[in-house]
Amino acid sequence: MALLRVKSGIPGLDAVMQGGFITNSVNLISGGAGSGKTIFCAQYIWSGLEKGESGVFITLEEDPQDIRDDVEQFGWDFRQYEKKGLFKLIYHDPAQISNIGPVIIDEIKTVKAKRLVIDSTTVMGLTIDNLSQIRKRLYAIINAIKRSSCTALITSEIPEHTRMLSRFGVEEYVSDSVILLNYLSVGEAFNRTLLVRKMRRTNHGKDIYPFEISSKGITVRKGEL
């Protein structure tokens, strides 16, 4: 039986993932500063809203108004869907939430969300003393999401000049898939690349794919770097 999948909204990416993200999965979008993680997630949410799929975007770092303003350059007016009760873009202080699972469930129920973004787990982890507690918190988040019938993206920032897949080295183990975004300097030029590092139950593409951010958002391209 073929797995049900959710379209990413990123042109060129679904073909790399056998059609999209697995329904009701939790997917890690990881990369360094400026690699495009928040844009990627906003594009995923926007694509769903245009298809009639309600969504929630929980930011643990940026001000929601800054995100609204930033994505308007791509023509994504989140306010229209917020006014219709189909979308919530909200900030939660990770230091003030000891058990974030119920908070996530409540936000999802409010709009009957099918798509969820949590940006970013890096900030949440900085409020916790040890890796064991971070892992427990991430498990709680992921279990809460899976009970909600949402397909979710969570983000993590990779420290510069490391070969890590996430900020704390545990996020990749509790996620169903890992997509790495890189912003590389080649001489005087800069290239953006994407790698599907893992995706459960999926024969995903193994190449490093160039992508660009244009006035329409992110597009994944095939070809030489």
C-alpha cells in the first residue's frame, strides 16, 4: 500500500522525496544561519493554506510580525488566513513552557491544523541543562504532534564549521526525516544546496541539490553545482 504524502510546496523537492513528506510525520529542517530554514517552513505552510489545509506556525525565537513582514516579499499574506481562522502564527517563550506538548495540541485544535511548524528547537534546547532532558523534551513534542494528525516541520540551527546534523546532535534521531540546507561560499560566489539526509520509508534522492531563493520562494534544481 502506497504511503499517503503531503506536498512540500517547494518546486522540485517532492520528486526527490517520492511525492512529499509522509503524512503525520515530523521532519527536521536543519542548516546554518541564513540557509533558508524559516522561508522553507513558511512556504510549506503557505502551500497548504492555498490548498485549504489549515496550519500553525509556532516561533520560539522570532517575533511573529517580523515573519509576516519578511514573507510578504514572496507574496504570502498570512494575515488573510489568520482573519479567516485557518492559520495561527504565534510566539511562545521556551523558557516559560515546562511541558510544551499540551500547548502544541491546544494550538492545533484551535484551527484544526493539518500542517505545523516549530521554529526553532535550537532556542528551546538552550533553556535545558543537558542532552538527556533535551531528548525527552523533543520526544514529548514529537509524540504530541503524532497524536494530532499533523504533518510537521521543526528546525534546528547547525553550528558553523561542524559536521553536525543539528544543534544538539539528538534532533535527527527523533525525527522521521532530516533535510539539510547549506549556504556555501565558492570563491567569491555563494551557492545554496539541499540534501535529504534521511527519510524513513522513502527511497529518497541521495544527491546534493542546488536551490535558489527568488521572488517566489525556494526552488530546488537538478544539475551541477
